[in-house]
Amino acid sequence: MLEMLFTGQLAVLAVWSLVAWRLDAYGRREVTAETYDAIVVPGCAVRSDGRPSSALARRVRHAIILYREGTASRLIFTGGVGRHPPAESAVAASMALAAGVPDHAIFSEQHSTTTQENAHYAAQVSPTAAEWSILVVTDNYHCWRARQLFAHYFGNVHCIGSTPGPRLRVRGSMREVVSIIKMMLYPTSNANK
């Protein structure tokens, strides 16, 4: 009996690991060279000193590069106040302004606390957002779920990953599997970031 339990646990861990690996690989795919109506950066943690977490900073830097390449004419930053103020979107917008992105190209919402809310509030920046084609810039492993959630609010959604270090990729990918299960079990609830 104990051996069967151990074998079952190994099987679950193997499937979990495989799904986590596939999620990470999904976010590393190349995005076709096209233009979008907006680049959207889902919120991510702010540190206790008000600086962006490494994940938020990485996502924003990636979005700024894409913006400079002409991928989109506007950046949308999402995320309210998490564990530490200020709002995640405010920190991201400040980074973009400091990098020379003009104020008129930056949109932000400061109410969301989940990926589903990021999508909902991002779509409220324009009455025509439901027709927009967007590129979501997030962590590799978060791309699949982000694409599913943003597709409820925008016409055409693509996602590109911003690759964290190996330790964060493993931990984030494994955690993302749980978030996807929650999203599938409770489709109308607010899935975790």
C-alpha cells in the first residue's frame, strides 16, 4: 500500500513538473513581427522600499524595448497596491517615464490585484479595447494563463515571456500549475497572480 502511494505521488510530481516545463516553454516562443494596439504589462510585486521587484522590473524593461522597436504605440501597466505601496502600475509607469517613454503613451490602472482583474481593468482604458490587438509581456510561465484571461476582454491577444533566472523559473512554473487548476475549477473567480 505504501509503495502504491509513493508511486502515485511520483506520478503526480512528474506530471506537475512536465506541465510546469511546458508552461515555461510556451512563454519562450517567438512572437511574430507585427504591430499591436498596446503592450500590456500585468502587475507584479513592489518591494517594501517602493522599488519594483526583479520580476516587475524585468517585465517593464522588456515592454520598453518592444515599445521602442515600434511594436505598439501605447503601454498599459496594471496592478494596484499589493503588500507594499505604491501601486504596481505606478512603479511600472515611473520606470517607463524615466526611460524616456512619453507620458501620452502610458496608461495605467491601479485597482487590480489578480491577473483576471489586470485584464478587466486594462480593457477599461478605452471604449474600443475589445477590438484591440495586444501583446502581454509577463513571465514565461505566466503567458498561457494570461493569454486565456486577457482574451475575455481584448480582440486579439498575444503573449511574450520575460525570462527570469532558473530558480525563479522553476518555482514560478510549479506555482503557476496550481493557479491554472484554480482558474479551471473556479472560472469566474479571481485567479491568483
